[in-house]
Amino acid sequence: MDCPTCGKPLKEGAKFCIYCGTKVAQDLPAATTAVKPEEESDHLKEQQIGDLAQTANRRIYWDIQQGQVARVIKSQDLTQFKDVRGVIISEGTTAYVRVNGKTVLTLNGGTYDFKQAKSDKDDAPLKRAWNIVRGLFGKKELTEAEEKSLLKHIQEGSSFTIIMLVDKAFPLLIGAKQTTLDDYKTFRPMSLKTKYLTVQVGVNAYFQIADKEHFIQHWLIDRTELTTTQIVDELSDTVRAYLQSCMEDAEWEGNTVPDDLRRKLKEELNTDAVNKYFGLTIARIVEISAESKDLER
């Protein structure tokens, strides 16, 4: 069985794809995963998406799957939904509606029911998508400028995206840079040189999105989803470089990192974190572990 999103092979019984984070089986419809393989007819696509919407009482479900930190829903992904009565945003996430690279609406987790069904069957596809967003705008008071801006975007048929971000901190286990994303299923520590030894180091830490604009511009410019594995893959070399700069003159005996060096490593990893990690910051460093094969010989 292959992942319906990225096409990579799935293990038997897998609940989500380890490559892209897509959930294999869902009870509620997610706009970015409702589309079927290209070889199926457009009629079948629309029918199946419609059936999914019915199971959620005509509400679209926007969520982030296990292993994901962010996902992007494009306006085109919403064009096939008709007679939408509301949107459900999973708890623990925030949705950002963005037009022309700017956030025009922010929505926290919860259920957003429209006063009446949005998107008439005779509407143009992109207008149907915008009608869903217009229904969401109805949940907050708009200034006159915001109302004019929204109307302008609808009339012009501007494309938009909905970016889902996790609210809470998430764990990352950072070691050596590996060849493929699949390789990260088996942890491999990074090798660092101290004054006399070569040590194998791993960092277990909780990260959190701190600067959302910086995060979006860096991590999501060419992605439709972002997983913890992809973040580890990109940050491994960065973390290794900062740790190596602190450890190259360090001296210690045994496999335990000295307390003074541990404090120095944590301070270095946390300094200017938002820029180092492109909008992310470290919420908590659980452990910096180290061992030396030189001492074992």
C-alpha cells in the first residue's frame, strides 16, 4: 500500500506516512487529503469528496496529523466542496488565512458554523472556496478596511492559502545528518571532537514555533506539509556546528557531560534561537547525552 499523498510505500498497519505525515485512514475530511489519485475521473473525485463532507454534517475538517508540525491548504483544494455549513479546526492548532503573502485572518481550534450553507453549486470553483473563507470572517467583527479588502479579494478571485500550525511544543531528537528521511527511523548520534576524544552526542529537546511569519516564510514556501523528521533533517548540521564550537577545547573523563559544559551547550543552543532555527525556539532541552568509543577501547 502506498501513501495517497506522496506515493511512498507504507508499512502494514501504518496509521500515518513516515515521509510526509499524512494520516492513512481518516473519519473526517481534510481538504488537502481528499483528492484521489490522478487516474480517477473528476466526477469520482467530486463524488467522494462530497460523501466525506456529508459524514461531518457538511463541515470541512482541518487538522494536523501525527508527526506533522504544519500543513498548507490551498484555495484550489476547497473548490470542490459545495454547500459547506462550517469548518472544524482541530484543538491545539491555529489556522492562518493568507493572501498575497499576508495573514488576513487567524482562527484558533474549534467549530465554526456558518449561518447558512456557503458555496452555491453554480458558483465558479474559486468563488466557492472564497465563500468558505467569507463564512469564517463572519465569526469576527471586521473593520471597514477589512471588509473592503475581503470583498476586493473575492471579486478579483485572488488565490489564498490556509496554513495550519501546532500551538504546543513538540519533541525533536537530533543526532547525525542522515541520507534519507526514512533513515531517521533509526537514531544515529552525531560525532563531535573534544580536546582529546571523539564523542557521540544526541540532543533531546522540545521546540516551539515562536516567530510565525519567519517560520512560514522559511519552512512552508515550497511545502504542503512539514513533519518533525523534515525539521530534524534540516537542523542537524546547524545544531552539530554550534555544539562542536563549544566542545572542541573541552576536557572530561567518562561518558557524562560535565555540568559546566552542559550549561554552556544549552546556552549556546538557546542563544538567538529564532534566527538559528528559522522561527523556532527551544522550549526545553530534556537531555544532551554523550558517550565515547575511545574510552571503551
